Amino acid sequence: MTKKLTLLFLVVFQISVAQHYDTVVMDTNNIDASNEVYLVGNAYIFDYEIIKDGKVLKLKTNKGMYEHAEFELVPLATADIEVDKIRLVVQQVSDEERTNEGQTEVSYIQDPLATGMSLTGLVDNSNNIWLRPIRTGFFNALQTAPFPFVKKPLKVGAEWSDKMAIGKNWSNALWGTWEEPLLLSHHYKVSKMEKIKTVFGTLECFVIESSATSDIGTTKLTSYFSDLYGFVRMEYELLNGLKVNFWLVDLKKG
């Protein structure tokens, strides 16, 4: 009986914590209309790279989630790469159609073949911006890292923390395995302002250094946030020496 109660507690705990960070402030009465950066109709196109054993790779194929995730890592020069860019589209939906209650609906689409579309959510308002990462195939790995997250007003030196639990269905030998729901303790700090070169010109960005500590180790995310374009660069350091970098290469409005 005790074991059954413990299992039930863990399941309920995972469900209640895994939906979003506890400190994220959601504007449930004015979803989408209160967005300050990620406006409905916008499409954000990211290039990416995966670094494994010192080699820069991309995904030739990438699909599925959890234990059904399938992917193939290949060198950049490989022909017929099916996942060359990642497109984030901010969608207009009714409240009944939202994948995550109280959050703006977004879809991630893998280009150029427009495959592997996954629906998820983001929070964007005057209090904070919190973005769920793509989680198709290989990108299940990003669940072990801090999510892109800023609390306003942003200023150098600001710090905040949160927690989230993830189930073992997100695990993989490549980026870490666990059995029970894994509790991640997140910490964020705005370390500095930095001017970085982008396709939109030189942008002054807040640099947010974050970490996720758990029983299996510590992962990191360094985010570069622009008031105009949102997260323009995200640099992940995962377990087992794995690294993933995203950078914004195009923005299509409306």
C-alpha cells in the first residue's frame, strides 16, 4: 500500500510540476493580446548545430517523442539533410484549442520539408517571457536543460530560480537516463549586456546564464535576449559533453 501511495504521489507530482515553472506569471484573461515580443502570426526561423565529441553535426532525420524518438546525427556537409532549420510559428487559436491552458500556442516545424511539427506553448507578457523548446526526436534532450526564461524588468545582476520535474520518458543514453521523475532545480542570472552580430544587424542583448541541477548532473543554457526579437541565440551545454546552439536567422511578421 505504501509503495502504491508513493507511486501515486510521484505521478501527481510530475503532472503538477511539469506543466510550467511555478514562478511563471500567466495573463489568463488576455492571452496573446498581451504579448510584447512573440506576436501572433510571426514566424521565427532558427539555424542550429549539435556538437558531439568535438564534431559539428545536424539532423538528417528527426521524429517522434519519448521512447519513439528517432534521429540521425550527420556532418554538416551531408546531402539531403531533412532538418536544416527550425521554424517557430506563433499561432492564433481559440482557448478550447490551446495545447497548454493560459499559454500562447506555438508550433515548431522542421524545414525544408516542413516535417515533425509539434505544438506547445509560450508565455509572453509584461511580467515575463517563458518559451518551451522544440521537443521532437533528438530535441527531447532540451527537457533536461533550463527553458529560455526572462523576468521583467530585466537588469544586469538580476537572479531568479524555479523547479520542474520530468518523467523518464524524456531520457536517453545520449543525454542522460533516470528512472523516477527527475526534479530539475533551475537558476537564472542576467550576467551582462553584450552587442552581438546578427542577420538583423548588431543587437544589444541581455545575456542570461542559467543552469538546471538534478541527481544526474548539471546542464546549462546561455540565452541572448533582444527586446525587439526575443531570444536571438541559445547555447546549451547538456550532459555527456553534448552541446546544442540555436541562432535566429529570419523573422517573418504577420
